[in-house]
Amino acid sequence: MTKRLLFVSFLLVFAGFSSLSALSVDAEAFPSSVLLSWDGTDGAVYYDVYTGERFLARLGSGEREYRAERLLSDTTYNFSVAARTEANETLAADFTSATTTSWDGVYEWVNKTDKDNKGRVKGIRIRIETAYDEKVGQYHNVYMYKDDGTEVKIFPLYDFSDSSSGEWVDYNASSPAAISYRFNAERFNTSPFKPVKWRVDKVVIDYDSSSAYIQTSALGLVFETVSGYELYIEDGEMKLSFHTEGSGMVSGVLFRNPNPGEGDAFILTKIG
């Protein structure tokens, strides 16, 4: 069955919706997805799922839920599910709508040990702010709090239209990007050596995660670090995984999560 035929079936089904038997669809909204669920319909062989008039999936009779993913935050979506026979006859159908939430807010990691990189990382607080760019789509501004309560934007370091984003920057420069890089480097560098210069090599952006590839010149060598974050939900709580990996000797001087049993990444929980 092609998507074209399924779309024609969609129009035929919902034109006569009032004559169909009942089918109740529930929707649970998340920051970039919606989970649809429904009760089974006697005689149904397939369940066809749509958003608006766009076909999403054809599921078997034993499947009673579907997660629509890669959705924009704070956006209302209309969904429909149709129960159908092997001959593509519609037994029941239902419409529902849901408004996605967002990841926006403040996330916190608490250091439970006395290993804090000489007092630099007693804890981490990050603020997430959803944004949108015509070229890259939805992304997140990431702000890290200083000890005095002020915040520094650590991602992205440059506007996407800024052509200078790939140029080498002196470590002691006074630009906003340089200040952000220096703050991050000083906090998570455990060695006494400071970089000479750095540059953004590339940025990878997805709906719930992003990574920045940074090249750093130090001690006459060039090293690459990858700093990234991932947003997810665990046990009903919104979480943020923040991590940095480095090549060569950089890997050995990065401050990693010292909390026992938590792994190397810093796992922050939304607090507000």
C-alpha cells in the first residue's frame, strides 16, 4: 500500500467520520514528541496514524501506541488514527490534538565529593532556552551560571550567520565568544597550561541534542574537543547530559564527573 493510496483513504475516511464507530485516542505531550495511544478495535488489521493530512505510520493490530517525534516545542499538532481491515475498510477513527512542551528552564548538577578542580566545579547550573533559525531549524541556547549568579552563553558561541565563527581566536580576546570559551576552559581544565588560541571547527544540531567541535592550539600542538548536551526524560524528570571529550593529552586533563556511579558526563536535573 503506497502513501498516495493511504492519503486517498484518509480523505475518504474522514469525509464520512460521523458514520464510523467510536475510537478514542489519547495524547501525551513532551518537549519534542507526542505519544499517542488507543484501545483496540474489533476486526482491525491495521491502524493508520496521521498528523494533519500527512501519513505517519501503518501499525499492526497488536500495536496500540505511536510516538510522533522531531516536533517543534510549544507547538500544537493535530493527529488522527484510523482502524482498518485487510481490505482497507475503515472501522473506526478519531481525531486529537496536543501541544508540545519545552525543555526551557534551569538544570542543576550537585558535586557530592570533595573533588572539585580546586573549587571551580562545586556544582553546575545550566539554563536552556529554545530558539529557532531559518537555516538550522529549532535549537537551544545553553547558558552556564557563574558562581556569582550571572550567566555565560556557552552554546552556540556564534550566531549562525556569523562568518567569523571558523576563524582562530586568541585565548585572551575580549569578544563574547572568547569570554565564553575561556570561562568553560578554565572551569574544566585540570592542568596549569592555558591554550594559545582556538576555533570552532563545526557544530552539529539536533532537536534534543547538539555538539560543538573545537580545535585548540596549546604547547605548539592542535587538539580537538567535542562538547555536547543531550536533553531527555528519565523517571518523569527532565534531564540534561553535559559532556566534553578531547583528543590526545587533552583527554587526560579534562575534569569529569567525580560522583560515584554517574559516569563521566555531568547529569543535570531540571529544577525550575
